[in-house]
Amino acid sequence: MTQNETLTISLSKADKEIIANYAQSNGISVAQLIKEAALDRIEDDIDLESYRKAIKEYYESPEAYGLN
């Protein structure tokens, strides 16, 4: 079983209220909201880097392959 770790962040009162209200309106905990947001951002950055790499490779050697 994986052991959970704790992460502490500092927020302004206004930011904390916005986050808490958003989490509550979506029926999830603040921890779950923060976790999902952070992991989604990481995934988006990885996808963007993969896209940029693929575009660069295509422009260096513009070959296209069909599905036929």
C-alpha cells in the first residue's frame, strides 16, 4: 500500500475561499481539487512538449503516413 504524503501551501484568504467554494460546488474536497489540478497541469505540459517535438521532427523531415 502506498503511503500518502502531506503538502502544505500558502494562500491568501481570498484564494483559499475561491478554491474551497469551487471544490464544494463540485462535490469534491479541496485536497482532491488541488491534486487533480496539479496533475492535469503536468499532463498538459508533457503533452505540449510531445506535440512541439513532433512538429519539430516533421518540419525537419516532412513525411506523412496514411492509415491505408
